[in-house]
Amino acid sequence: MNLKRVLTTTTAIALSAAICSPAFATNGYFTHGTGTKNKGMAGAGLATPEDSISIANNPAAALVGVGHLDVGAAVFSPLRSYTSSASLANGNGGAFTIGPNDIDSDRNFFVIPHVAYGWELSPESAIGVAFYGRGGMNTKWQGGNASFDPDGPAGPAPVMTLNGTFGGGKAGVDLSQAFLDVAYARKVSDQVALGISLVGVIQSFEAYGVSTFAGFTETFVAPILTTGIPGSPTNLSDNGHEFSTGFGGKVGIQADLSESFSFAAMYQSKIGMSELDTYADLFAENGGFDIPANAKIGVTFRTSDTMKISLDAEHIWYSDIDSVGNAFANLFTCPSANGFATNFASGCLGGSTGAGFGWDDMTVYKIGAEWNTGTDWTWRAGYSHGSQPIPETEVLFNILAPAVVEDHIAGGFTKKNPNGSEWNFAFMYAFTGDQSGINPFDPTQTIEIEMYQYEFELSYSWRF
């Protein structure tokens, strides 16, 4: 295998993923799995790695991927919608009323590539490289309207009704993330391998249609507290795509303790990302959008020569990321949101404790099966469940990121070719999830967000 050709090909695909691939949400804004075989079991199978892309799930799998080049792509379709009920306030009395609207998000099909390769260093050690996409906030809300009183309940101006979900025109967000894992694994015994990865990330973010929140930003409020003159929040909305980068790490273990039982575990650190400067007035900590830590554990039972059963669990620490985990209620500590009853701006949008999406941590449980029906065919199926991370108090802001699915079913197969290569296919369907809650700016109104999704993935593997 020509190493230069491999590196050139994988780098080109990775750059395409970083620049062009939209992010997609299955478990919050993490995917239900990584790699076609893993996805065919709904993300189960950490303890039974079979290809080079497996290092994305566990760096200790680098030994398994030696001499394998995996290239694949998924077609992902999330179907998102929201409804807002009729209101008794309709923008009067200081209320900010959404609609009533009943809207489906546009832009429902995305292509997500991946590529990976592994090299042997010695019979006991190997390295691997994997590029893949992950993430999950992408919406495009066309139409609808919002109503509010621009000078408050005591002012003379009439209620205004503006176009768009939040009154700022077409609304939505677009998050893209591309990951590069460089993994090293080494056997410490005949049964146990340990691995470590350096994880590099590039992400792109865009938000639009949320300019009506300008008066609740730290940039707007902080100067009022000192000079009486409001600031100008130019880094809130409609600024196009902004890129940020960051690095983190993974550690993992792969233990094949007997012919019938394997165990694996992985921990990925929180990945500190550079600030999204052109959205410093939207995200807490002046544009901070780090990637949360996550951990996985899995066991596989080989019940016969042709059958494997895998049980896995994954935990994601969304609440540790301020821009994701901070409660939207923090906004009501912002002076402009409480009639200047407080004199600190840290809870305003963009502040150190600024309002976020209010996501809870998420734990996902997975079960998968793999069985051989002959020398050339392997079949897979799986199911996963995790309680979605959005509380009922956080629905308003999560119109932008309605990641409310909880249950996935998946299936797939591998067809081996006589030359040692193989085709892999996986399908996933996520059942409809929804969450409803009161509009905190209009307590007479209820908002419901809803999503279901499906995905097809095809990959090809060469063995050299």
C-alpha cells in the first residue's frame, strides 16, 4: 500500500468533511455510532472491533485495523418540526409570543463521510488514523412570526408582529464538526491491549434569525450599567459560518478475556475549542462551544461460532459545557430581562454564566447482535435507548436544536469479496421524540418540538 496515496486521500476526504458536512444529532448531538458495522448494531459492539474506523470508538482497537482502509459515507435525514399554541397575551403586557406557528424545518438530507487506516509497528503495537463527522444542531425555520411590545407594557408603542420564528426572519443554526483521531495501541498481554488517541477537531457554526435577542446580551447591557449607554451586539446573528479548532484525547482498553467473552472501555476528555468570535454575543463565555467528555463501556458474548451479542453503555457530560448546559433561566438574571433589578450582566447572552440550551447529561444503553450465515455474509441488528437531554423548561431556545429522539433501531450487513475487500451497509431509524414546555416570555403559550430521523450508510474496506 502506498502510504503517500493513503494520506493524500484521507486528508482530502477529511477536509471535505470539515468544510462541507453538516452535523447530525442522534444522541443529543453525538451520533448513535461510528463506522458502518458499529452503526448496524445501533452503536453496540465496542468490545468487538473489526475494522480501522473502530479507533474512533476506542483507540485500543488500532491493532485490529492494521492493513485496513475503510472509506464510507452516510445519507442522514432528520425530520424536525415545532408548534406553538395560541396565546392569551399575543405580545401584550411585556410578552414575547411565538406565532402561533406550526413549521417543519427545511434542509433534511445530509451526506457524512468517514475514512480510516491502520499501520502495524510491531506484532504488539499499531497506529491508526480516522476522520469522521459528528455533531448535531442543524435547523432551518422558514416563515412564522413573533409578536412583542417594543417599549414594554407601559409604553405607547403598539405591539409589533415580525416575520420569523423569533421575529428576525428565517431562523436556524448550522453546526458542522470533523474529527481526526491519531491512535496508538499496544498489547500488554495476550488478552489485553491499551490505547491512546490524540483527537483534533475543526467545527463550523452559523446562527441566523435571532437578532431580536440583542437587548439581552452582555455586550448590550454591560455599558448601560457603567455609562447609561447601550452597547452594540454585532456578534449575535446572521454572521455566516465561523470556524473553531481544538484538541483532546482518548484512552481505552480492549480485553479478550476468553474465546466467548470480551470487554472494552473508552474515555474521551472534554475538548476545549477556540471561541466562535462572531457568535460571542450568543454563546456563554464569549462564544465558547467546547465538546463534552464522554465514556463508553461494552461487553460482547460469543454465544456460538456464528453469533455475537453486545451490550454497551455511553455517558455524555453535556451539562459541563456552559453554552450547552446553562439554563435558559439564567437570562432572567440579565438586567434588561428583569427591569434592571440586578446590576450584573454575567447571565446575559455571551456572559460568563450566560443562558444556554439547558441540556442535561445523557446516558445511552445499547444492545446489538451479529451473526454469520456463511463464509461471505454477516448480518447485524441493534437497538439503543437514552433519555433525551432537553428538560421541559428549555424548549424555547431548543427550537434551534430539537435533539429529542430517544430510541433507535438499526440493521446492516457485510458482504466479503474474494479479494479480501468487503462492502458494508447500515440502516438506522430513530422513532419520533418530542418535548413541550411553557414559553418563558409568554406563560400563556406552550411550545412543542419534535424530531424523527433515518440514515443509510455504505462503506468499502480494503485489506492489504
